[in-house]
Amino acid sequence: MHPVRKFMNSRFMRYLLPFLYAAVLLWAYMLFLYSPSVTDEEYAIYSVLIKDFLESDNAPVVIQDRTTISSEYDRFGGMLGRLGKMKLEDYIDQKSVGEEHYRTVERMHREFQKDLSKELIADFLRKDRNRAVIEDRFTSGIQCVLISRKGEIQLSAENRRFWKEFYKRYSDAAGLIHFSRIGFNKGKTRALLYAEFSRASLWGEGTLYILEKHAGQWTIINYSNLWIS
């Protein structure tokens, strides 16, 4: 008998295998138990953005069922780590956008930076480290269809024409949304998150949003585009 097969059939392995099986089950349970969870407050904010994205469009929207993290969307290498100290030239080339547009964006950038606080940034960056499961608990009144992260990756890898295949599967969809976790200030009256909404390869944007809560309702008060296509 082959030595490996002999070892696997040994009395030692017969005793060890149940313990290994139990350890794997315990690990899976602990992973589920301690995985980050999206709060009701976050779902309320996601719902505000869904309405903002679609405006008067009542078509269903597809949303990835895992929160995105900065390693996927921070296309400028560590830009989020400089939140609050971020310079406009870090992500916009004045020559490529023109003088007038650059000045408009520059003004918006300054206003966005003023609305950030250290505690808001810190909470956002802390939550950004790990993915969390997104469920269909939105309150926007708009039909939301969840797509698994694995399913989206497979769709992208297997089809060079991603959007053509996407609309084959979701023919009535208004587009695809990714959300990050949401950072809050201590009083939970201000929120910061990243979201991206795409309809086609050259029709999408990824944006940092700041929202504020008044009389129990969340409202977008500022935003900064990280990319537009």
C-alpha cells in the first residue's frame, strides 16, 4: 500500500478527521458570527442614493451583495488615506479637463473638504477594511435585485462585452450599483460613503458622498467624484 494511503487509513487519522471536520465547522460559524453587518441606518442612506441615482426612473436596479472596499475603487493609490488633506491635482489633470471646468471642480473640492471631520473619516476608513453582506432591506420603494460578487466577477471574466451580457440577464435593469460601508460621526448626524452607479462602459461614476440627518431624514449635502466614464 502506498505510504500516503496507509497513513490516511491509519487509526490516528480515523480519530483526527472528526476533530478537523468540527474545527472547520467552528471556523465557518465564527466567520459568520463576527462578519461585519450593515445597519438599518446604512440601509436608509443606501435608499436615499438609490432614489438619487434613478431620479424618475422606476426600473429595477442591480446591486452587488457585498460592500466594496477601497482597494477596488481607489484608482489613485491610497487617495482615501489622505481624506481631509487630499489635493485636487491628486486625481484631476487641469490640462485634460480645461481651465473653466477645473475651477468649478476646484470650488466643489474645497467645499467637500470642509464638510469632512476627523471622526467621520476615521470611522469610514475603519469600516472600509472588510466587506459586509448587503441584503434587500432598502426602503427606496424601487425594486432591487442583488447580484453576488462572485457572479459579477464571473460575468466580467467570461464576457468581454460585459454590459451586453448584463442586460441579457437583467433586461429591465436601470444599471448596476456598488456601495461601501458607511462612516458616521459620533452623533450619527453626518455620514460618508463611496458609491458607484454604472449603466454602460462609458456611462458611470464613482463618488464619495457626505449626507446629513435632519428631522430623521438623510440628505446629500456634498459629493466628490473620484472617476467618471
